[in-house]
Amino acid sequence: MKRIRRAYNIRPTAKSTDSTNHQQRLWKVFYKDGKELFRYTAKEEGEDEEEATIALLAYENHCRKCSIHTHLEWR
């Protein structure tokens, strides 16, 4: 039987919950009446993706496309 040495003086470190450790990303956020409906990172955005997303969100929320507003936000 193999003996395993254990280091009892080493404690596991907890993940930091400090929000200053992560880098913020630029997000494209879609709103209707001030309520966030959907978001994706601006880096991932493809050609004509904003228009397609607005059309889909308008269909899903039973409203017109002009009711959906977008903003770029750092999060």
C-alpha cells in the first residue's frame, strides 16, 4: 500500500469576490421600457446581428422594433 504525504499546513485559498480583479467588457444591452431583455459582448457581435436581435426580441415581447433600445455598457 502506497503512503500519501499530506501537507497539512497548506490551506485552500478562497476565490476572491473582489470586483476589481476582473476586467470589464463592453456589452451591447437591449432594453424595452427600461427593462433589460438581452445582452451580448460587443466583441462577439457579427454583421447585422443587432438588427436580427431587435427583430427577434420584438417578436418575443409582442411589440414593435422601435420599442427596443440598445446601449453599450462596460460591465
